[in-house]
Amino acid sequence: MKNLILVRHAKSSWEVPMHDKDRSLTCQGIKDAHLVSNYAKDFIPKTYVMWVSSAKRATNTALIFAQNFTYPIDSIIYKDDLYTFDEKKLENIIKSCSNLFESVIVFGHNGAITNFVNKFGNEDIDNIPTSGFVSLKFDVDDWKKIKKGKINKIIFPKDLR
């Protein structure tokens, strides 16, 4: 059994002109990341690995989740390849995961996340919002063989406010 949790980075700011990869979180993004992660900690597996896009907004979101999950920040794995908006690339990255890991939490970007969930989940979601959390379970023992899975939990900030 393989468990995958996808988290879209929290809301980031477009107000300051800078490279997309360097954008930081807004105050609302920080609040939403805390809100979702505090609620989600009851729905995460006992052991997992955390993979994070190297974009600042994704790394800051992951640090908030790690803090609230009591996950050691020095165990976070940063992956430049996760700075992608393409679900096929995201799929290839996830399928490259070592089978030593039963559960992975990935912090990344939209449209890759929404499109991945719609391809591999058992229900359609129009849009996974910033700070959105989706947990999927796959009835396989090899990441390379994931196909349609079952969505176990969806947590969106608007549902917790």
C-alpha cells in the first residue's frame, strides 16, 4: 500500500516584482498553512518522507507543516524538479520514489497537483486551492505501478474557517 499526500503551497504574494521562484507567503497564506496543518496532523501516516519544491513559497509552507507535524526540518528533502506546473513531470517524480517509503508528502504547485489528483484520484476536484491537502491511497507496493487510487481526505482552508 502506498500513501501520497499532495499539498499545494500556501498563498503567495505577487505585489513585489521578483522571480516566480522567490515569491514568499502572504499573511493569509501563513494563517491558512497553520490552519490546515494543525487539522491535518490527525490524518497523516505514522512514518513518511517529505518532498518539497525548491520555490520559496513551497519551502515556507513545508516548514509550517513540519513544525505542526513535529517533523524534523533537517529531514525535509528539497527537489528542484518539484518546481513544476506539469502533472506528467510530477507523476514521473512520484513514480521515481524508492519503495522503501510507504508514504510521501509532496509540497508543490498547481496545475500539476490538481491535474495529478484528477488523473489518479477517484473523484474530480475543480481546483485544489493554496494550502489545499489531498491524501491518496494506492493499492500497490511499487510507486512505479500507481494507477487509480482512492482519495482518503481532502482539507481546504475555506472548510476550516
